[in-house]
Amino acid sequence: MIRRTFMTGIAGGVILVAGCSDAETATKGPSGVLTIATPADADALIPPIVASLQGKQAVDLLFDMLARPTGAIETVGDAGFAPQLASRWSWAADSLSIAFTIDSAARWHDGQPVGASDVVFSYALYTDSSVASPHAGAFAGIDSVTARDASTAVVWWSRRHPEQFFQVAYNLAIMPAHLLSSVPRGALAQSEFARHPIGSGRYRFGAWTRSQMLVFEADTNNYRGAPGIARVIWNVTPDATAASLRVLSGEADLLEAIRLDAYAQAAATKGLALVPYHTLDYAYLAFNFSARSAATQQLFADHAFRVALSASLDRQALVQNVLGELGLVALGPFTRAVPAADTAVAQIAYDTTAADRTLDSLGWSRGANGLRSRSGTPLRFEVIVPASSATRQRMATLMQAQFRARGVDMRIAAIEPAQFFARVGSGDFDAALNMWHADPSPMAVRDVWGSPRGNDVGGNFGRYRNTTVDAAFDTAATTFDPTRRRTLFHRAFAELVRDVPAIWLYEPRNMALMRERVRPTPLRADAWWAGIPDWTVDAGAPAR
């Protein structure tokens, strides 16, 4: 998982990743500006409706959770967590409830106190079907959330499971009931709050120019202490080359993941640091199994066809060509940083002979142009790709050539991020080249690849269903024996690789590019940005 502290030799030097303590920050006060070159804008600033990684970065700094991870994420029990919005908590004797006491000093950015009613309200917001939160599935099994008194919120479960504390502490961002309770649940994204959010985090909202810039200011009177940096700016730079140049030139301080084409120059440039960190991100080509994609629903419903598509791709060559040493072939719907990762899971091999044989047997015959058709219908589908991701666009182009060699006509549609998220959310696509940022719990795979629960698809944008996968995760959810849980997770992972609801493409080997004036804390695999409030910038070496 995540390293608590590390040193790494890069570009002939040694980088020590360390930051100031809360006490040091409180003494010095916030100063300086951190400018982040980001490939896309936040999609939203209200936690339940955030679907993009950029939106997640923003809301994690604006809003607080009840508790925070202290280092490597432990999903079983509460030993890996420290107080955040809750100053303390206690378990019921039967472990079916946890009472969280809200810090009496906690205040919203408008000065109002944070209370137990805000916890109750926030849970209701996440789980309300009219909100259609992609994160609603994370709260499955929670019976209710109640307020024992003004400062004590109690989370109730109908039955015990190993990740009860993690489930609520890691996933439930607390929002102000006094500002949001009057907003219609289905209209959150259009509300005034969505444009000027108010949280309780160590940063407060400053300004937002859509598709250009998002600015947060230090909350100097925050109950957990002022942050080290006075202002954080996300500068939206969709072009990857331009984003790298912003950091190389000193116009920006940070690029969260450098691309291969800028790696050598960055390593040789004085005043820059390359900081590696583990990842919970993986990229995949998702197939749509829903009726919304009627033209391809039957096509992707055929398991043999999906296997043939997977066997058509030389994933190792794709990853080497696009990412080089900054990427690894994905193993499945998990990354190597997850403790339950199955690094020995059987893969579908690259085998063009087998792919051609299967496609032939399914009646897809090659025409004079080399492309296949069946009963006059061409073997064709469209893949949507976010225009903000040069890496995925390049990957799609190379995949297109490899598919074409097998007679498959894959069309590429590069669309704006907002349109991409809208289309995958509604099921309006044939295939999508998506990047998923998982949370540390292996159970989270259930929310993305388990069968949809009613109209709640979670992150299962392709509306894929598999009862074997469901059964393995559902059993693991109530299994306390760690060896048995790991076996169940491996069973689910193996079935997801075998059944090919998607083609697992790559996981990045993340390398953040920073100006050396930035003094970060260790970067977490699940959220590199989580420690920003404890970062500092060297005032003696200002950004240009």
C-alpha cells in the first residue's frame, strides 16, 4: 500500500518527502501558492455527485470525513484511523453501531457549528435515489444514521461486517444541512451551493472559472489548524505537453503524473523533483451490455466474442508504446497496490490465430477491404474517450490498428470530459476507454463490477451482471477470517478476468513532477492530494 515516508534517488539526487507538522504550520501560518496543472476541470464540488478524479481532489480539501487514515489504508477495524471531524468514537457492545462525537470546535466556513444533524443529512443525501450518487453503493448494509444528541451521530448496521468503520469513515463526506436541506435533491448540480460550496475543511472555496481555473484559500481559523500553503490553484490544461511545460517553465508547481515524452527532460531539469507513488488507478475498455446500446448489446453479450477481442490486443506492446516504464499491463479490476491483489490471476493471452478462428466461427467473415461482416452487418462499434486524456487517445489509436488487423472496425470518438461522464453514466455508449480510481477496499470492486442493484449502477457503467462475482463479494462482505476473505476476492477477480466484461489495459506507474520549492508529505496511493494541507512551499524560491 502507501509508504509512510520514503527516499528515492531520481535524476542524480535524493528526494526526501516530508512536510511540516500541524504544530509547525500553526506557528508559521499559511504562505505561498501551490499551482497544479490538471488535465481536466472538476465535474462538481458536492461530494455525492462527484464522478471525476479532479472533482474528488477538490471536495476532499473542502469537506471533512469523520476520521482520516493515518498511513497505509487499513480497511478492517479502526486502528488505521485518527480523528478528523469526529473527536472520538465508541462501538456498541454488539458492534452493530458506532457513535461518533463531533469535535465541538468544528465550524463550517460560514461560521456555523458542525453537528450530528449534518452527519444524518449527509448520509441521506448520498443514499437518496433522486440524487443518483455514483457512490451510493458504498453504504450498502448501513441500516440508518441517527442523532443521539446535538453532537453525537450514531451509525447503525443490521449485521456486522469487517469494514464497518472504513465504510463510513472513508466514504461519508459531511455536508452542511443548514445550507443544503432546502435544495431539491435532484437539482444539486444546478444549485447556488454547487457554484459556491461551503465546507469544514482546511481549505475554503475561493473562485471557479469553469474549464479554466479553480482556486481554494486557506481557512486560517480552521479547528484543525491552518494549512501550510495559503492558496491552491488548479490550472486546467487539457494538452498534456502544455501541462508539462507549465511545470518545466515554473508557471506551475505540480503535475500529478508525468507522461513518458516529458520524463527525460524533467529528470534532467534543475529545480524539479520526480516523486513516485503507488496507484489505485487502472484503465480499461468497458463494454456496454445495456439495452441503451441496442446496436451492440447482442454483440458484447457473446462471451466468445469478448474473449476474441481481448486476444486481439497485444497489451504489453500497447503499454510499452504509450507509457514505457511509466505503466504496467493491468491484471484486472484492481491494481498491484491493493493488499488483496492476485498477481497470479490467469490472463487471456494475446493470440491472433485464436481470435481469428473464433471470429470466423461466429460468422464474421472478411470482405475485400479486410473488415468483417455478418449477414450484411459490419463488425463495427464506437469507443468514447475523454478528449482531456492524451494517453487514452493514443492507446485507442493503437488499439484501433490492432483490431483492424483482425477485421474489427473500432471507431474512436474523443469527447469533452463532461460529455464523457454524462454518456457513461446514462449508458449511452458502445464501449468506453475509462480510467477508474478505486478506493483501497477490495469490496469496492463490487460497486463497479457487481450486478446493478435496481436503477443504481454505481460505477458499473456497462450494466454488467455476473452472479458468481456477486456471490463471492457478498460472502466476503461478512467474512472476518482474512485468509478466507482473500480467497473470495481472488475468486471474484479470476471470474472478472475470465468473463471479460472489459479489457483490462494498464495501470500507471505514477510519477509526480514537482518544483523543488514544494515540500510534500508522503503521497498516498488512493489520494496523492490528501496531505496538501500539511505541505509547504519554499518562500525563498517563488514560482514564476
